[in-house]
Amino acid sequence: MTESPRLRFAPSPTGYLHIGGARTALFNWLYARQVGGTLVLRMEDTDKERNTDAARETIFRGMDWLGFTPDEGPEQGGDYGPYSQSERQDLYVEYAEKLKTAGAVYPCFCSKDRLGALRQTQKETKQTLRYDGLCRDLSADEVAKRVAAGEEHTWRLRVPESKDYVVKDLVRGDVTVNSKDIEDIILIRANGIPIYNFAVVVDDHLMKISHVVRGEDHLTNTFKQLVIYEALGWDVPIFAHLPLILGPTGQGKLSKRKHPEAALELYQNKGYPTEGLVNWLALVGWSFDDKTEVMTREELVERFTFDRVNSAGARLPMEKLDWICGDYIRRMPLEEVIEGIRPFLAGAGWIGTEPTEAEAEKLRLIAVAEQDRLRYFGQITELVDWVFDGDMEFEKKALKNLKKDGAADLLEAYAPKLLAGDFSNPAGLEAEARSWVETQDQGFGKIVHPLRAALTRRTSGPGLFDCAQLLGAKECEKRIAAALEAARNG
């Protein structure tokens, strides 16, 4: 019986979880769940100088937040661990010795200075940047003599000459490279630490990874890895190289240095709903058809296929993120919206971390009023700052609405009617307002605009009488008085 597919997500814990890495994790997760496979999380942490515990924790928590909990990994354990490369050094030594014995690698005594000078010359003469093979054919006697003398050396891969290597790629189809375009790369550093291409081949083989799904920037690495697989006599996994993610403008690769949108933490901190973000992220380089965009996680699992992944670079569409997440929030149960906005209102100091009964009711009313306008939960602080700040400045157009001929007088005349109303019933307040303006032989808009300006200092927002309910009669009375003062004397 054929074993079920095994896939892996293998980030380096050197910084935050990149949104491109999250997309890679997503596509691995979707396929693994679709075919009943296994998702492995592996930490590629051999770069001791750049690895941090904080970055490692960020990756773990980011995967949890996205709902991509692996089946095996550093936290979950499993039959193929350890799941951090820093704990697998003995394995790399073992297989490096096999390569040495087979003659698939050779010692290179070239210094960093010589290699730097070689690279500079190749740049100046516009040659391909590659190792020139100086140490490839040293005699066994010379090698033994230099090693015995303690001369520092690395171990390079001996790439066969004039041989085609073919990657059978689920996204790009067959991709062929001749070995003349693959240099004899270093596999083992002078300090005995393996480089990425060697360690990842050993890990993928020993962990029985059947599918390697990663970004297209690894395609050149894949050809080097094919040579290593061949040298060790191992079967090659199935590859899928995903398109690069471009910045929001479509100009250039999404970069940690240039684009704040590259960090998954940005989306977590702004309070984008997880399911909406996962839906959006799936559409960065993949589509189900030409018209379907909003999909549940279950639908994504059912519909995902590699043949619908685009091989061209994919722009990060921030406007689509807001649209999709807004749609998710509009369809959420009210209690989920309340829980989504609560930490942001508490963070602003407007309610307690454990809301009082009055604060909980205000929180509920805010959720009712703003649910349809939210795109992400953190947006709530900019939408409802007027609720908690009665002294904020008027928007210019709002003040203009108050100062229009007759507006202040109409507002002053209407105020007693409003303040005598039932603030638990916004629809009733509105019906009474409509009836009252008819008695004044005025259109409804004549009272709506100055009243909204008085209550919120703005020209737009949620339902006007929802705003009145949020503030309550006493606060409405206070704000109307201040607005009348501003209209007549400001």
C-alpha cells in the first residue's frame, strides 16, 4: 500500500513569519488536508548567528493563528525527529562521509580572498559567476598532504559534466537545466557545518517527504539538490515551485526591508479575521475559477489544485484583503464581532480588559452599529473615537453643515423631542424625527446633517440614531449644546 503524501514547511527562525512563507505553508497545508497527507514543520536553524528564540516562537504562534497546526514538528514531535536542523548534525556528518567515500565531493582549499577575487574578475569580464574548479582534480597525494598539514578546506559537490537534469514541477511542468550551468557548490563548510542544499536533501529523504512545495526562488537550489539526490542514490520528491509575491504596487519582490505588508504580524496586529485572511492569501497566485473569490477553508481544501497556481509573480492585492475580510465580518455572528473588537477598545483605554456591565452593553451596541463597515477589527478605534471623545474637533464639512442657514435653529427646536425619546429604540427615534420634521415643513435631511455633526463631529458613520443610542440622552444633550455654541459663536 502506498504511503500517504508527506509535505513540509521549513522556515528559518531568523525574523518574523513572512507573508510569502505563510502562503507557502497554506498551500502545503491545503494539499496535505485534501489528500489525507501529513504536514511537517521543520526549523532550518543552522545559521546560529541569525537565529533567535523570538523568531522561532513567532513562527509557532503564526502557524497556530492561521490554523495550520502541523502534524509533526518541534512542538508536536513525531517519528522522524528531531525537527530542528540544529539537532540533526550527526546525521549530516554521517551522509557527508558517504559522499566522501563515493567521491561525490572533493576538498576545496581556496581561501575566501581567492574566491572573492575570482568573483570580482568574473564580474568585470561579464562571465558567469561560478567556482572555476581549481581544486576539483587535485591528486590524492596532494589532498592528503594538505589535509594532514591542517590546511582549512571546505567540501564541494562534484557536478557531472554535460548532463541534463529535469525537475518535474507541478506548477511549471518539466524544467531542464544542463549541468554546465550548475557549479560545484560547497556542501560542507570549513567548520563542518552543512550548507542548506545538503541538509535539506538529507532531511527531506529521512523524513520521507514526498512533495516539496516552496517558492520559485528555490528553483536554482532544486537543480543542485538533484545532483545530491543522485550522488546518494535516493529517489527525488515531487516539486512545486510557487510564484514570487510582489509588493502591493506590483513593482519588485515583496521585501521585509521595503514592505511592512511582508510581515504576518501586521495582519495579526490589525485584527484581520483569520478565515478572511486565509481566503485572501490563497488567491495570491492561485484561483479556483474566474469569478469565485470568497471561499470557506473547507472549500479551499476541496478545490485547491496545483494546476491552477499561476507561474507568474503575484501582486499582493491589499484592496482585495479589505473587501474579503469585510465580507467575512458582515457574515459573522455578533458575538464574534464583539470578541474581535474588544481587545482594541480595551487597548485604547476606552473599556476595561474585563468590561463592566455598562461597558459590555456599549461594546455590544458598537458592534451592532459598525459591523457592516469593518474591514479588520483594529479599524474600530478610528471608526468610534467620537463615542469616547466628546471634545474632538469638528470635521470642516460637519461644522459647515451646522452653520448653514437655519440649521442651528432647527436643531435647537428638535433637541427636546429627541431627548424625550426612548434611546433603547433607535428605529423609534428615527420615526419620531421624521414625523417632527414634517410638522416643520422640512425635509428629513435638514435635521440629519446638523444632528450627525453635533453628535459625532463627522459627516458619515453608522445609523444616526444608533449613534444617539450609543451616546445616551445626557451625552447627546451635552453635545448638541456644544454644537450650537460652535455654530453660532465658533
